[in-house]
Amino acid sequence: MDRPRAAEDTSWSSAGLTRPEALDQWRNWAASTIAPIEVTVFDADSFAARWASHGVGQLRFLHLHAPAQRVTHTGAEGSSGRAAPSIQLVYARHGALKTLMGGKRFTVEPGQFVLLDNTRFYQMEMDSEHEAVDLMMPQSWLEKHLPDPAALLARPISANEGWGAPLGALLEAMLEGIDDAPLPRPLIAEQLGSLLGLATGFHEPEERTRHRGQLARQILRRIESDYADPDLSPERVAEDCGISKRYLQTLLAGSGTSFVQELNATRLDRASDLLGDPRARTLAIADIAYRSGFLDPGYFTRLFRKRFGITPRDWRAGHAPQS
């Protein structure tokens, strides 16, 4: 018995539509699904195209048959207010993809793939009919597999040779039978991420690794020194360090923690010290919370109990001097 198609699977073809109607639908779909892009079809009179779209975990897997055309993505201005930042993996099956990105011109030949940033300008031009796979990946998801995707952009990589071959084989297998895959699609997405790490040969230079470690330690020291400031936030610390909030989160995730986790742990440790300090016995629990950086005493009490297993009041009673 045939398996039912996933609800997130859709397809489209220009067959049976008038040329103006088909062109409008093609352009509108590309601009709303792939990225905010402008599409110029070179021969509108003989326009023919089709696509199939599959949800694979957090990813969107697109299979495109397209005419000769030029695709222009305007960058951050064109995508303002749209979806979260994403990276495209564009895999050429038939037809060359002449590409311009970051001032660099290159061609993605059949059997190669490239990573493109959907927050930056790029242009792709195809002189003939072509077939491609477009894998849309949220940047937050991709960074679990490639800590610094920006270092790998605009670099054509073979999907037929070396460590790129297993990734190419998986993409081809998905084209042939995504509906009959032996694994749940979210697990297939994780396989794609792992194989992408192998295919790109990602390896941080020692100097870069050392710099990342220094930045992470700088962030942790800032938390230790300014934990009592109720306005301390990852956005503020990232700005002071000259990095993005996303990169700050990536740095701490590499150390197995997060900004909120470290900040709350530091504040709770300071609160437990104050609660056991005889000199602070006259301070109300709310004052202890405030001095530790918490504006909401109820929230402080919930976190304290979760961390230490008892309430702040019981902690203080247990550390009272014996008469």
C-alpha cells in the first residue's frame, strides 16, 4: 500500500497554465519560498518549469526543473522582517549555475553544490534549462553542524568525490524516494547535517579556536562581574564584545552552556552565599533576590528551589547559627 504524502509535501507545474499565469506563479513562489528574490526568465515564450517541495525536519528540500533565467537576491534589505536567517545548499544536477556573491564570481557545475547566505546579496544565472536541488536550512540549525557557516560560503564543492560523495548520494536517494525513507525525516535532516560537515571539510584553524575560547571566557567573566545588574543581557554583552548575539550563543553552546544558564547559576550561587551570611540576616528574601540580580522574587524562589531543592527561606534557616 502506498504511504500517504506528508502534509508539508507540495508540487507545482507550469503545464496547463497560460504563459503569463505560469510566469507569475513561478516568480511569486520563488520569492516567497526560496528567498526574497527577483526572477528574470530569458525566453518567456517557451517557459516551462516545475518543482516539488518536501519538509525534512526543520529543513525544506526543493527539487527544481527551471528554464534559462537569472535569479537575484537583494540581501538583508530585501529580507527585512521575513523568516529567520537561513543558508541554502544549492546542488546542480544538470546545467551550470553562474554565481556572483560577495564580489566573487564562480560557477557551480553539475555534480557540485554551494552554500549561499539568504541575508546577503547574490545572483545566479543559468544559460539553459537546468535541474537543481535547493536545501533550505535555518542558520540556527546549521550551526550545530557547522559552527561558522560564513567561512564556507561561495565555495563550490564536489558531491561526487571524496567526503562530498556520501552527501551527494543521500541527496540523490532523497530525490528517488523521500516518501519511502526508512528513517523519520528529522533523523534524515541530522544525517544531512553530519554529512555536510564531512563534505565541507570544516576545520577551525588553531588560532581561530584559541580566539573563540578567549571570547567565551571573556563572556563568562563579564557574567561573574556584572551578575547583579538586572539589565545584563546577551545582546548587551555581545555588543560590548563586538560580536552578534547569535555568535555569542554559539560560543557558549560550544562550551556546553548558555548565557541564561550561566547568569542564573551565578546569581543563585551569590544568593545562597548571602542567605548563609550572618551579616545579611536582616535582609528580606526579596532584597536578597534583588542584590543577586533578580527583579522578581517569585521567579527567584522558583529557580532557587529547582537548583537547591529547598526554598530560600529554608536554606537560610538551615544555615542559621546554632544557639
